[in-house]
Amino acid sequence: MVFHDPKVVIQTLAKLNTGLTLVNAESYLAQANEIIGADSDATSRTTHPESYILSIVLQLRHEEEPEYLTKLKAMISGELDLNKLDIFE
């Protein structure tokens, strides 16, 4: 791992995505977990869920969660329904 504390990376990521100068990484991570963990459609309802997903995966990887790749796949994979493609909206 390049970093010893994922909170520094999460804080920087949140600052870049929000434009804020002060960010609490723990609060941002809690918010990310709440939004992404709410239900299976959470990533399709947020404008840019990538930073939330990246924050969660960084924390899981830091904690050496053995299933972090499986959890990542679950967060970024949706159901396969051609009628729900963005091009039809």
C-alpha cells in the first residue's frame, strides 16, 4: 500500500469532488456507506457515486477485507435490463 492511512486519501478525494477546504474523512466515509448501502439502486440515483465507491473500497482494502473485490463488484454492477439504459431516458 502506498498510503498508511486511507483517511488522508479519502479527505483529498472529497475535497477535490466537493470544492470544500475542510472535510472530515470519517464523516464522508459514513455518508458514503449510508448512500451506497441504502439499497441496490443507490449508485444510479447519485450524480457521481464514483467518489463514494472509491472511498469505501479504499477503507475496505486498508482493513484488509478479504472480500473487498466482491463488494466492489456488487457496488458497480447493476441488473442487466436494456429498458433501463441511460439512452432511453
